[in-house]
Amino acid sequence: MSKHSNHVQTIELKFQLWGWVLFILSASFFVAASIRVGDVLSLLGSLFFLFACFLFLIPLVIRRE
């Protein structure tokens, strides 16, 4: 691969990782908010969303190594 192509892929990977980090942060706030108001259904949905975010991160982290 060319040097330019590798650079573009590195930048793209960084944006994807930062996007997932922000999704995880957002899901964490939803978890905290649902705990605060005592809404079990929202808590379960937030935890599933948080778990899914981590699952989507796995291929990106493995690819990075």
C-alpha cells in the first residue's frame, strides 16, 4: 500500500475509535440517568446499548494491533 493510503486508513480508524468512545460515554450517561430516576426498562436498554458499543469496538481494536 502507498504511504498516503496508510495515512488515510490511520486517520479513519482514529475517527471510528473516537466515535465509539463518545457512544460509550453517552451510554454511560444514559445508564446513570436511568439509575437516578429508578427506571429499570431504561437501565436495561442503556446497558444493552453500552454492551453493543463494546462489541463493535472489538474488531477495531484487534485490527489496530
